[in-house]
Amino acid sequence: MPVYFDEGLALAEEKFQKTLNRMKREQSIKEKLSKEVLSQIQDKSVQNIIRSIIFSEDSKIDWEKVEQVIKYYMPELTLKQ
């Protein structure tokens, strides 16, 4: 087996792991928002609207930016690493 195949496989696995870690991180942020932040909103219809946006499959939300905003405005919230 040529060496370049092994290198390509290693790069593909690394990319997969990065994607998996990013997805886990996004899910952690979504759960925190849902449990810790949205629960503070009294209006259930507003909660549901925001939840549907957050958990939409085709959402284009920059979750790294969301994490930064949460850390800035709500430093008491801890997000799983």
C-alpha cells in the first residue's frame, strides 16, 4: 500500500474528528442555551420560536461566535469542553 494512501486516511480521520468535536460543541451550546437561557424567558411562544431557530437543521448560526457572546455576557454559564 502506498504511503500517500495512509497519509490521506490519516487526514480524513483528523478531519472527521474535528467535525465530530465541532458538532459535539455545538450541541453542548444549544443545550445550554435551551436549559439555562431560554428557561428564563417567561413567554413560552418566544421560547419556542428561538428554540426552533437554534435547533433548525439548516441553521447558518456561527456557534463559535455564539460561544464568545455567551462567555462575554454570561460568564457564569460554563460550557462543556
